[in-house]
Amino acid sequence: MEELCAPQKPSKWMDVAATGAIGVLVAMTIIGRLSDPEHRQFLLLDIAVGLVSVALIPVVVRRPVHGAIALAVLAILSPAATPPSTVGTLNVAMRRPLRTAVLVAALGTGAHLIQGLWQPIHGLPFLWFAVLDVVVHAALLGWGQGAQARQQLLESLRERARRAEAEQGRRVAEARSNERTKMAREMHDVLAHRLSLLATYAGALEYRPDSSPEKLAKAAGVIRTGVHQALDELREVINVLRDEDVYEGRPQPTFGDLRALVEESREAGTTIAYDDQVADPASLPPATGRTAYRVVQEGLTNARKHASGHPVTVLVAGEAGDRLRIELTNPASNGTPLAPGSGTGLVGLTERVQLAGGTLDHGRVPGGGFRLEASLPWPS
């Protein structure tokens, strides 16, 4: 994009062509003056001034002001310098500030007025010559300043385009980062819950090897089923990373899935006192219900990890027009956690709840134990 927007520099061949065109105008001016007998006496001066003027064209390109002033001085001596002088005035008007351009244009106007007094054009009164002189230099000044303003506008638009492109790139990178964070949070929520259940059953097999063959077989079957479910859920998450449409289309948990979540944890051996005091759960917004599900899921997962074998109390209450309140409490455990924790689950959960417009509070309670409490908005 920058290559397309960048101004193209004139080539050497273009400079040569422009110098040649100006040289042709100078030659035509000299030839045209030969028709007037009074001007023939200035032929050698015209030729010398014309050659010097054309030679000064590269100077006008490199140092516009100095070149234009030199050409204006030569224009006093002969009309042969008029074409290069007007080009010099236009070049200054296109490349220098207004004040400098006005001064150079005024100098060129004055130089041509002196030329008109010294070598008047027969058939053209000096007054009209002076009017044409002023009008031409004013037009050159306006043309050059207008072109300069247009170039500055284009540069400004190019700069805006570059900034907009950079900003768009930053936004895309930020969106990708947010999407990765969202996927990582989803992976944690899904797999941590499933693996904690497997750890619970595996721990039961380890600490109760004297169980009956039927119980051992049942526990092994649950572990096998749980592993398959974990693999399926991991496969879903991997598909999410490969295809964004899969993420948008995969089923998301709702508030109605809470009871199934509690029953699944009960089957794993966790004693749960579930108290549902939600009025008209069907009116709960889907996003709020999904967040509530993730709060309970994370709370139960942490309870299995850090307080395995202890009862958990789950309270869900609220109504439309108020707030949905979720509270999980469990006694503290002094033993070794069933599974190591990364410490990122509650961090991600806090961010999820805050994005939903709610608040999350967690920590130890007086008398021992752990409490996880969330409050989510429930508009009427």
C-alpha cells in the first residue's frame, strides 16, 4: 500500500524532456524577435541570455529560490529568459511557503516590467503589458500554491491511510489475542471439570483397593467414559482453534444444565446441597445463564481439587429486575490437593463475570472453609 501511495520521483529522462521543451520555447522567442528590426540588434544578447537561462534549469530544480531569482535578473536583459523565469516562479510557488513564493513572484513581475520599459513590444501598450505581466505571475503563484496544497492534502491522506492500516493491524492482533484468551478459558472450563472428575474416581480406586469387583468395575467404566468425553471435548477445542465457525456453532451450556452438572458431581462422590431459589429461570438471558453455569462448574472443580470428600453447598437465587446470586461454600481441607491447580481458573472466571457486568468474590470465611460468590445482572 505504501508503494502505491508514495509519490513518484521524476526520472532523468523527464528532466531532459522538460529542459528540452523550455529550450524550444526560448529558441522560438529569439526567432520571433527577429521579425522586429529594432530587436535584431539584441540577437547576440538574446542568444547568450537564452543559453544561460536554459543552463540554469537544473539549478531551479535543486535550489528553487536562488534559481528563480537568477532567471528573473536575466529576464531584465532579454525576453529569451522569460520562459525559464516563469518556470522558476511556478517551481517556487509549488515547493516553498506562500511568503517566499509571493516575494519571488513580485521579483519576477518587477523584472519583466523593467524589460517592458527597455525593450517594449510594438503594438502592445505598456499598460496592457504590465496588466498581463501581473496576471500571469499571479496565475503562476495561485497555480503553484494550489498544487502544493493538493500535494500536502494527499500526503496527509496517505499518512492517515498508513495510520488507519496500522490501527487496523493492531485491532486485528488484539481481536486475535482476545479470541485466544476466550478459547483458553473455554478449554480450562471444559477440561478442568472433566479431569477433576476423573481424578476423583482414580483417587477412590487408589485409596479403596478393597472395594468389591462390581464397584471397581463401575469406577473403571466411569473413568473410561470420562476419558472418552474429555477426548471429545479436547477435540472440540482443537477444532475451535482451526475453524472459528465451529466455535460459533458448538452448543454452549445454559442455566438449565446446572442440575445435570450437580448430578454429575454427585455421581463422582461429592456430597452437594443444591438450593435453587430462582424465580422463572426461563426469562434469564442466555449469556447470564451460561456465566452462572461456568461459576458453579469452576466452584465444584475447585472443591474436588482442594477439598475432596467434603460436602459442598450451592445456592442459586434471584429474579428478573434484580440480580442472580450464586454462592458455593465448602469446608477447608488441610490435606494435599487431589490435583494441582494453575491458579488461572478464578482469574479467568473473574474476567468472565466482569464482562457479563457482574462481580465475583472468593476467599476463606471465618471458622474455616472457602466461599465463592458471584452476582450477575438480570434485567427485567
